[in-house]
Amino acid sequence: MAEIIPKNDTLYEQDFVAWCEDTVAKLKKRDIDHLDFDNLIEEIESLGRSDRRELRNRLMVLFAHILKRMYVNSSENFNGWELTIIEQRRQIRYLLEDSPSLKSYLAEILAKVYANALESVRFEYKQTEFPDTWQFDVQTDVLLSKKYWEEQ
């Protein structure tokens, strides 16, 4: 039996993928008069928020694993932490390549994200002393490449 969808529902509410395809087709035809501007604006805004959220999350994981690798004396975990550091750095680089404007956002959120990562590792490793603030270079290229633990 076919599903009955109320007539007052928009395509956006009925089938998001179909709405995306329909919107792309209208944009390609330059059919501005029939675009669903309200939902289009909302979706474009959410794309920017999504990339920012992903950058925050990946940066927090990166900081947490750098802190673990540098300050937690657990050599059996070093390899796993370093693999996570490598992957988070790779994904952050991809994000920054796709959206270079996120570089300034990274600098803006660095201290807050570090504080969140610090809270997590302090909870996980209560006996370990971690620095209250990020003690190293904040330049993006350095943050995404340097093996801080090799300088200890």
C-alpha cells in the first residue's frame, strides 16, 4: 500500500535526497523562481557549522593524543596514540585544504579545544601531570606535523 503524504508537506520534509536533486536541477537551469530558498539557506548554513564542528572534534582528539603520547608513561600505547595523531592531522589537513578559511577558526578555538582535551585526559589519567595551557607552537603547519614527544 502506498504511503500517503499530507499535501501541506514540502518535498524537503517528504524526501531530503529528492529535494537535494530537485534543488540542484533548478540551480543548473537557473530556475531561481522555483527554488526553496528557506531550506536551501538553512542547509548551506549547516554545511559550514558541520565543518567547524568536525574541525573542533578532530583537534580535540589530536590534542588529547598528543598529551597522552607526551606525558603518559605507557610505551605499549605509544604506537596507537601516534597512529591516531597521524590520522587526525591528515583529516584536519583535508578540511583545511577544502575550506582554507577554517585556518583562522582553528586559531580562534585552539585554547578552548585544548582545555576540553585536557579535561578528558586528566579524567582518564588522574595520576599524570599535564600542562594547563598548550605549551607549544600554535602555527597550523607545526601543529599538524611536529612530533613534540621526540624533543623530550
